[in-house]
Amino acid sequence: MEQNQQQRGAAAKEFLQSLNELEDILQESPTEEEETPKTDIPKTSDAEPIDLEALEDAVADIEQYLENKKNKS
């Protein structure tokens, strides 16, 4: 059980890192047709600490949803 929690925690951290990288990419290279919208969303370093347990639960829910969707196909 503890190993599963460690895997979920690692997956959650990797997911957040990927989101931050994607945000950076999108902000650095706007398309010619669109302007980059300015958001009031702070970077994770400026934001309040993230509840890791809640994030892990969210990742688990997403994984379960995807698995159920895969099994139904």
C-alpha cells in the first residue's frame, strides 16, 4: 500500500512539473493569430502550498476514470 502511495506521489509531482513546463511553453511562444492571455494564476512557487494528499487523490481519480474508459472500449 505504501508503495502505491509513493508511486502516486511521484506521478503527482511529475504531472505538476509537466503542467508548469507546458504553461512556460505556451507563454513563451504565442501563435501569430492569438495573443497570450494574461492570467492571474500564480506560479506554483508563489502559490500557497499544494495539498499533496488531495492532488494524489485527484490523480488516482483520473487514472481510475481512464482505466474504466479503456476497459469499456
